[in-house]
Amino acid sequence: MHSFSGKPKHKGAGEATTLDVLKAFWRGVRFYKPAFVLVVVGVGIARAVDIIIPLFYKRFFDIIGLSLSVGDKTTLLINTIVIIFCFNLIIWVGYRMVGFAGAHLQAMAMAKLRQQSFEYMIDHSYSFYANNFTGSLVQRVNRFARAFERLMDRVTYNIIPLIIQITGVIIVLWFTSHIIAEVLLVWVLVFVGFNYFFALWKLKYDIKRASADSFTTGVLSDAIANQSTIQLFTGSKSEADYFRSVTEDQARITRFVWNLENTVDALQALLIFVIEFLLLYFAIKYWQTGAVTLGTFALIQIYLVGIGGRLWDFSKVVRDIYESFADAKEMVDIIKLPHDIKDLPKAGALRAPDGSVVFENVGFTFTGEQTVLHDLNLTIRPGEKVALIGPSGAGKSTFVKLLLRLYDVTSGKIMIDGQDIREVKQESLRENVSLVPQDPILFHRTLLENIRYGKRTATDAEVREAARLAHCDEFALALPTKYDTFVGERGIKLSGGERQRVAIARAILKNAPILVLDEATSSLDSHSESLIQDALDKLMAGKTVIVIAHRLSTIRKMDRIIVIEKGKVIEEGSHDELLKNNSSLYTKLWNLQAGGFIREDGENSDEI
């Protein structure tokens, strides 16, 4: 059985308090203060008038008991109901104001909260996303906005009206009978205090339930994203068993929370029966002495029914509020979590006219334990084409992530054209580096939009030219709506080779001075390789190029080959120079492989 403690959780999360949640909500509301004021004023007017109306019902029944003629009584009664009607109109206007202002406030504030959540979360580091389910993050953003909606509804239609109603009723009853007002006040304090402290105690279980829900969503999303792997490796039963255990964990905590709520409901019902008995008992006693009238009974009953109904809802209101805080807390945890990679306050823009890259005594350690790079020193000259090779785990991919500042170095520094990349804005750094990854991931947008992501200000003509150079025409023109075809989530409608050509087209369009090819031809068949050979030649022309390759035949024409093992540079030189040492790691690796993509002019590629 899988416990909740086994869920992926980013270091530093879980620090948000109730005050932090309220501050986060206010950051969305503050843009719509006039609507917020209208909501509060509208509710205040409507509920204050609602306290006054029962006084006229009291008057109505007292008039019936007066020793007057039927005509006089009728006139007084009609005048009374006209006044009641006018007050009801005021209530109607107040709530209409609340309805329209509240609709604007909630819709716009929810959108603003989603925007703020997205804008902050999207700038979290590579490691943050490596440690969190995508589905859970999506759930947190949506639940954060819905939690605000639920909280705003409860405050607008429950909390503010209840405060006004209790205050008004106690004041009115005080002038009728001190003892009745005091009994009601004590009962209200007991009732509200019990519900508040119970909800506070139960909050930890609400948080567990919200966390279990996020985890279930994450597991479901992860399984759906890997549906083909599940089928190919006959994992359907195993995944179903795992999902069953996760949902049963969620069901257990949910059942426990709901049973707590049922217990409280039972106690509340008993408290309401008690107060009804006590108020009517004291009213009868005072009626015997002539201190209260028939109308007073009606007044007490109306107030009791109103307060009883609202206080009955209060338990659910408090639970809803704290559940809203529990739902929102997961997102606020992320908002409070500092970004791992941040621009310095005085960071400037990177200027890289030459594209030289220097790694100076660079060390990098994962989570303070696993050392990946050890005092790595490497200089790549402007316009030089360098290949990084080495066994798996040598540190090649980490080299690229550090260059793009997806991670920060643990020690040493990385410089581009003499500028420490930690002292420039991340955006300007990445504008000067193009990456063609091993497994390009596309947006579920049109093919044209995906290519334009390399330069979002590019014209359609520029995008199509980049696509042509990357030989995307070969498959795009055969699609139903050509370049306006949606490529599916993560580009699933395209083959691996087609996605890689899109990535190359992006890089051609971006035209950055530094180009990184991370196994950029790994998904291409021989036909596709020949199609984009000229595109890669054009793409690399005049740029500083860093190629990461496992297939050594793809990097024979590089100016220099850097061999990395266990986070250190152990060999470097041209292809021919490295092969002269029969005992070198490069020679051993080369002897295991054959074939080529980057060909000698006029020669055919070698075949493996």
C-alpha cells in the first residue's frame, strides 16, 4: 500500500500559512477593489435591513391583538406590509448589486490568480519540474482559483451576513429582554467557538485529503502520458493495481474526514434543539408577567429560525473555508518557494557577438551529494565547432544544462564572451543559445506556431523559409491543413524525425550565435539525415557549435573533440589526433562504432 508520505515533494515546499493564503488571494482581488467594495456594501445593506423587517412582523402581530376597530386594524396592517415590501425591495437591490459585482470580481480575480500562479511557477527551475507531477501542478493552479471562488462565496453569502445578523439580533433582543439576549449570545459563542476550533483541528486532515487528491491526479496524468509504454510492456494490470491502491488511500482519508463532519452535524442539531427550547421557555415566563407580547413570540421565532439556519450552515461554512485554505495552500507553497535560479538585482543583458565559451574550474553537485563535474576547465573559441563525447553519466548533458543555466554551478564560473552567465539576465543568456534537443517536445498548436517559437516576431514567410531549410516541407505539405495542422499534445502526431526537423527549423529561425546539438540526429533515419545535412551545414555556419553525441561517426568533422569521463576532461583533439593513441578512451569507443552523418565532402556516409 502506498502512503501519502511517498509522494514527490519539492524541497522547501509546505511552508505556507493561512495568512499567506489570504495575502495570495488579496493579490488577485486588489485589482478589482471597486467591485469588492460594492459586494461588501451590498451585503451589509441587505442583511441590516433583514434584521429590521422582523420588527415590523412583531408590530403586525401586536396590531392584531390591539383593541381597535377592524377598519383601523386593517389600515395599520396594510401600512405595515407596505413598509415590509419596501424593505424587501432594498434587500433585492442590495443582493442584485452583490450578484453582478461579485460575478465580475470572482471571474476576473480567478483569472488573475491563475495568471499570477502560472507566471511564478513557470520560472521555477528544471529540478523543480523534475520533482513534481505535471498533472499535480495543473491541479494546484486550478484548485487555487476555485478555492478563492468558494471562499469568496462563503464570506459574501455566509460570514458577513451571519456577523451582521447575530449583532443585530442581540441588540434588538437586548431591548426586549436582557436574559433572552444573554442566553442567545452565550449559545452563539459556544456554537461558533466549537465549530471554529473543530475546523482548525480538522485542517490537517483536509490538507491530507487535498494532497491525496493532487497525488491521485498526478498518478493518473503520468499513466495517461505513458499509455503506449504501459501497453508495450504489458503493464495495464500493474498500473491498474497501483492506481487502485492510490485511490483507496484517497478514499480512506476522505471517508475519515466526512465521518468527522457527520459527527459534528449530530452535535449541532442537538445544540439547536436546546436553544429553541430555552428561548421559548424564557419568552413564556416573561409573557406570563406581561413583559412580552404576542408579536415578541413571532419576533423570537423569526430570529431563531434565521440564526439557527445560518449557524447550521456555519459549520459547513467553516469547514469549506478551511478546505479552501487547504486546497489553496499547495499552490501558495509553490508561490512562497524561492526560485532556485534567479537573476541578480543588477543583472544586465548578455552580449555575445563572438560566442566564446569558457568553463573555469566548474564543479557541480546534485543535492549536495552526487558530484557530476569536477573542476572542469574548457575554452571554446568563437566559431569553433566542438564535440563532447563520453560514456553515459559522464556529465555531457549536465554541461549543457549549466551552460543554459538550468542549474547553477556549485563552484567555478561559466563565461560567454568574458561575461559570467550568473551576472546576466537568464532571458538574454538563452536568447544567445539555440538548443536542438534529443527529444523535442512540441506544443499542441499548429506546425507553423511551433516553428515560430524560435523567433516569435518572425513573419510567416520567415517561418516557412526556416521550415524549408530544415526540410519540413517534405512532411508538412502532405498534412491535411499543411502548416496549419495541429501537431497533438507534445507533438504526438509527428514522428520522432519530424519533430527533430521542427526543432532544427526553430534553431534556424532563432539564429543565435551559440548552437548546441544534443544528439540532434538521433531520431532521424538515413533518408531524413540526408535531407537535413545541408540544413545543418547552413545552421552551423558562422556559429560556435557544441555537439553532444553518442554516435561518434556524427562528429568526425568537428574542429575539436572533447572526451569527458566522470565529470572531467580526459582527452581532447581532432578525430585523427585522438585515434593516434591506441589506448585512449576515444579510440576504444571509436572501434566499437562506425558510420557517419556529417560527411566528408563528396563522400558517402559510413554505415554501422
